[in-house]
Amino acid sequence: MLKNKILLKNIKNLFLIFQRDIPLLFLIIVFFSFIFLYNFYINPSQHFSYLANSFLNGKFYFLENDILKIGTDNDMVLYNNKYYWPLGPLPAIILMPFVFIFKFLNLFFYQGYLQFFLILLILLILFKINKKINFSKSDSLYLASAFLFSSMFLGVALISGSWYFAHVIVVFLILLAFLEYFNKKRYFLIGIIFGLIFLTRNTAGLGLLFFILEIFLNRKDIKDKIKNLFLLLFPFILIAGLLFFYNYLRFNNFLEQGYKLQILQNNILKTNRDYGLLNLKHLAGNIYYSIFSMPLPIFIDNLSRVFKFPFIKANYWGMSIFLTSPYLIYLFFLKFKDKISYFLLITAIFIAVPIFLYYGIGFRQFGYRYALDFFPFLFLLFIINYRNKYKLLSKNLKILIILSSLFNLYLFFTLFI
């Protein structure tokens, strides 16, 4: 009964917000309509659902019948005549009960079915985090919309293929950990969450550094520091260690996840990898596509410089985070006065380093999607310091969020040109 009252109260509050702010209502209805349509549209890249089926059958490789349904070996690993999926196993583990139930009903469970509801939960978590930072309900919803629509997250929200599904799970878990941090701050639970993040994307798991810094450099006595560090690190190490065991069971090597062995059908990516999986030579390329890359012109023919409609299109190798999330430019003008801000910035850089050294760049993407491993930290850095300086969202920032979101949606559609 109490839960129903709370739910009705939340629905009433949202209705009041939308009643006062029609542009915000329009923004959320339009974008979630597209997110619903795209996630319930049948996407052929369902590797995690097929891997979940393998797990249910006690196997770590794709079953032969499922390989035929996938239809391509791109990004897979062929080892001892078996096909494996190199990405972290957590998304497949999460999908196991859904795949089991749908299989019992003689149906297939598409990743997008779950992804849509995860995105709704991300909106709710962001709304709650923003309120914890003392934004109004309306401003909290604007900022939650900014994260979802005015960022590279829009691309993974609209595509439920396996690579993007993993990003959605990582973002959901990172934000869930921060919601816990701003609420009860149970480090044991945060350690569990980041262990699960590590089982999805290793680089995102490096975000645990923020909480280590927060514990180690706070004002509590040494006993509290040791206790909280233990509560944080013990479940993380225990869960993260499962990935190394998983690697050994597949490739007889604790450290081999399969990325060195991936079958690559893109010749550019093949050549990139020839320079090393992680190499300083990849640094400039990743920095370019994450910070400086812009949309590409569309010409009427291959000879002239005459533009044709829609004139520009998204660069599927990546685009600047300052193009997809222009509000991040505020970071250059805000003064970071507290330790938390510096912890967020240091952690974002720490996560970005191995990403920028990686050969992959993130082909076929909207924006620079690998930045989603550290984007939540930059976003929190932005909202905390914006709140400290301005208190309320300005009208201009709200307009920027709406226009940027619509421009991102336009650019997303141009990916298919």
C-alpha cells in the first residue's frame, strides 16, 4: 500500500513538472518513442543472448546452431574449433533467466527487450542523483535528459546490438554505484557493483579508483580507512577474479580475454591491431576521434565540392564529446573547489588512458562510445560544479540541452546514409 502511494506521488510529481515545462515533456516523449521502437526492432547482433543460451547448456562457446543464426564470425574468437565471444560475460549472465523463460515458450529473447527498461531505470537513477546534488525536480529531469540524449549515450540507447548493450549495462551500474554513494555509502555494495562492471568492461571497472581516493584521502582515522577499503576491495577482487577464471576455462590463459584473437572483417581495424592491441601509436587517433572529430560533409558527387541534403552526416569512427555533449565545455570555466571534483577528474583520466591506447577506436558508433566508461564521471563533475556556481539551470542551458539532443538525433539517423 505504501509503495503504491509513493509510486502515485512520483507520477503526480512528474505530471506537474511536465505541465509546467512542455519542451521537456516533448523531449522525453520523442526520444523514448524512438528508444522503444529501436529496442523492440529485431537487431541481428544478439551475441549475449546466444551466449546466455550457451551458459544454460554448460558451455562457454557459441553452440553450432546459434552460430548459424548469428550469421557472421566478425569479432568472434575461433579457438580449438570453437567460437567464443571476447567481451565480458556479465550481460549474458543477466540474460540467462530471460533466455530460459523465452526458450521454454519457444521464443527468442532479444537484448533490446531488457535494454529499454534499463534505460528507463538509468533515467530514474540520474533523476535521483541530480536531486541529491540539490537540483530542483525540473532541473534534475533536464540533466537526466542531457545525459541520455545530449551525449554519445544516445547511440547505444538506440542500438541494442551486443557491443552497445554492454555499454548500457556499464552505465547503469556506474550510476547505481553513485546513487549508493550519495545515499547510504555502503562500500561493500559499491565493491560488488564495480566487480560486476569489471565483468562487463574492464576499463570501466577502473572507476573504482574514485572510491579508493575518497576513502584514503578523507578525514576519518586510519582504522576507518582500512575498514572501508577492505569492504570496497574484497568483493571487487572476488568478483573480478571470476573473469580471469573464465578466461582460463576458455583459452587456458588467465590473462587472455580473446581480443588479440578476434576475427576482424574490417581491414582498417586489422591494420590498427598489427601495431599492437595497446600502443602509444593509437593515442593520437583516439584523442582525435574523441575530442576533435566533427561530422562529415555529403557531396552531390565524388568530383565536386557541391553539398547535397542533408549536407552533413555523422562520422561513424567517432565524433567529439564536446559536439555530442556541448555542455561539457562548461568544465573549462568552472572552478573545482572540493576534493570530490578532483577525484572525479583523476578517475576519468585514469579510465581514459587504456582506452586511448587501444587499437579499436569504436567503429560503427554514434560519437565516441568508448568514452561511456568515463563519461559518467565527467558528467558528475559538471553537475556538481555547475550547481556550486549557478544553483539553478539557466534558460540558455536548457535550450542547449534540447537543441543538442535534437541535433544528435538528426546525426544518428545520418549514420545509415
